[in-house]
Amino acid sequence: MPLLRGTIHELTDVPDASPGSRGFAVLTNDRWNAVMTAIGGAVVRPEILPFETSYSVRLRDGRFATAARVISLRAPDAAPPGDPSPIGPSQGSLTDEELDALEDGFVRFLQIPMLLSTSPTARRPVGDAATYPIWGELYRGREPIAGERKRFLVVSPNEWNQATKIASVVRTTAQTKADVAQFPSIHGGRTRACCGDLSTFGPSELLMARRDRPDPATCTLKEMTAVVRGIMVTHDLADAARRAAT
Amino acid sequence: MGKGGVVLKRVSLSIPEDVQEAPRHPDYLGLPQGTSQSKVLENLLLIGWRTVKRQRAEAQELALYAAYEKDPERVAASTSIQRMTLRSGVV
């Protein structure tokens, strides 16, 4: 049975976490969840970092669902034997208010109001830009996929990336040709961003050295706007974006 | 002239039997009791057409995702993304 948007599932076998303390609040839309074998959602944790509060919502049970840690995991019935899904049994659902607040945090995290404004302006990287993943730039993943180190586009804000060294990214692919919002074209159509596969990686999972960077390594503001528009579809953020604009 | 200055086109049409009860229940459409039959039917047309468009868009979206799921790289990519995510300690 497909997971439903807004439900919370236990994350199982999390190292150094007590059983049941971590959850996964499903955020990808229900068309995606009905068909796809990997699902997107926000991590639910008992505690968050101080600068994570504006992207998070405190739930009735005292835990926090945080849009700064939206991840993509294999659906429980679709994971290959060697890589079981950590998505466990249901822990209930977000209330409408909690879901709205989480979406609002996600919209802020993705800088959607700025990108959808009439004159978007990217903020410059803060501090030493060589030490953390930069918003709007592409990095190769450390782990090869189908024999190749794939490119990931950073969509999380620089202040967050700098402070935590973790970054939310979407994978890119040259395989998908569909010319639709969910797979926006970047680099003149040579590749597309897979918005529904947004996930969050730690510092060791992206190759930061200059010699490892892809060429071109940067997306334009127009491309970044198209990418967040795609995420708005796959993660159902259109209503939240409208709320942010009013 | 409709709401917001939109010009409404007037046509004569047969109302299916099932729909003939609709004007007695304007509240089902969020309209106040006493709303005219023509206003109820006008709203019904609008809702029906929007539903058709939404269902069509959703069917296209499902087909798009189904095609993406068949991408030969897809399984390897999503499994790898899960591994990278879990190793990262973001959970």
C-alpha cells in the first residue's frame, strides 16, 4: 500500500537513536507515492539545532519535523534485499496545522519567495565557500551510481550549508527526457534535475575538491527557479508558496 | 456578465435526470439556500470542468512518474541516495 502524504512513519535502525524516536513525515505528493519506489519526507527528531527552528514544526508529541532534513528513502515494499528501507510502521499523521507549518518551513528553506519574486537575487556565499556545498552549484557524489559519479545540485541555503556542512540536493540525469516541471532542464537541456529525488547529504558524501567538480558547476537563477517549481509539484508546495506570497 | 467581469456564454441544454436535484441543494456547492437554479448549474459546470482537468493532469503525472520509475538508472540511484543519506547522519 502506498505511503500517504502527511503520515509519519517510524525510522528504524537509526544508529545512536532510541527505538521509535525518529520518524519520517511523508511529503512527496500522493501521485508520486502511488507509483514510485522511493519516497520523500522530512525527518522527525526529538531535538533540532537552534538555527533549524525556522524550518521546523514542533509536533504534538514534542518531537520536531524539520524541512531542513528532507530525505528520499526506498519504500518499505520496494527496497532491494541488501539495502532494506528504514521506513517502519506508521506513527500517525501530521495535523493540518502541523503539515501547513512544515510546508511553510520548507518553502523558506528552498527560498521559494525569493526565487518566485519578480527580481530574484541570489545571496552570496558566506565565509569560505570552499568548505561547504554552495546553493546553486553541482557536486559529484562520492558513491558511484551505475559506474559513474553522478552530479547533485544543491538547493539548501548557504547559511544552513555553512553552519551544518550538510546540504539538500537533487540528483541530475541525462537519461530522462521528459520536458515537464518535475524534471527541469539545466545546462541547456543536456541534463535534467530529478526534483522528486531531493535528499540531504552530509559533508563526506559530496566531492568538494576543485578537481572533482563537474563542468559546468553552476546553475543560473532561472534554472534554480525551475528546480524549485519542480519541487513544488513533487512535494506539493504550491499552496504553501501561495501562503508565503500573501 | 459573470464574476470578475468574465463574459458568460448562454446556451440551451438538457439537464440529465441525476443532476436535476442539484438546484435543491445549493449548500452542497457552498452556495446559500435560495440560490437560483441557473447559478447552481453554472457552479456545477465549473466544478465539473475543473475536476475533469485535474483528473487529466493527475493521470498525466502518474504516467510521467511510471515512465521515470522504469529509467534503468533509477533503482541504482534511489538505493544509492538512501545509502548516502543514512550514512550522512542527517536522521
